[in-house]
Amino acid sequence: MDEVAGMAQAISAAHYQEVVDDHMNNSNWSKMIQIADSLCGKWKKAQEGFSTTKLAFEQLIDSLEPVMIDEWTNQERVAMCAVLNWGLQ
């Protein structure tokens, strides 16, 4: 918006609105075009993170007693239900 503000000081209200609308449309279009590259980069980072943490997670699971895993799984289930039910209220 700062780019438009100085240029739009001496124009009519209708022309000002048109200039601002065009500027915002161009800004939103640019964001929409760039989001694909951004998402691809984030996907690659997520895949790398998964591959590096998978081994550590498997080692953690192997070192735990099944009773603890069941308890944590139930705690997660209760927490997720609470979050989902909270969103419906």
C-alpha cells in the first residue's frame, strides 16, 4: 500500500479506489502464484524432517513398555476429542 499512497494523493476518490483495488488485486495474484513454490519447499523440508526423525521415533517406541504406549495413545485420543468437540461449540 505504501507504493500507492504517494501516487494517489492528487486523484479523485473514484480513481483512488480503482488504483487501490488494482494494487491489492496484483498483490494477491502475486501471493497466489508464489504459494506453489512455497508449498513445494515446505513439503521437501517436511519429508527431510520425517526421514531424520523416523529412526529416533522407532528407537523410542522400541525402548518403551507397551503399557506406556497404550496409555499415551489413549491420552492423545482424549485430547483430540476434546479439541474437536471444543471447535463444535
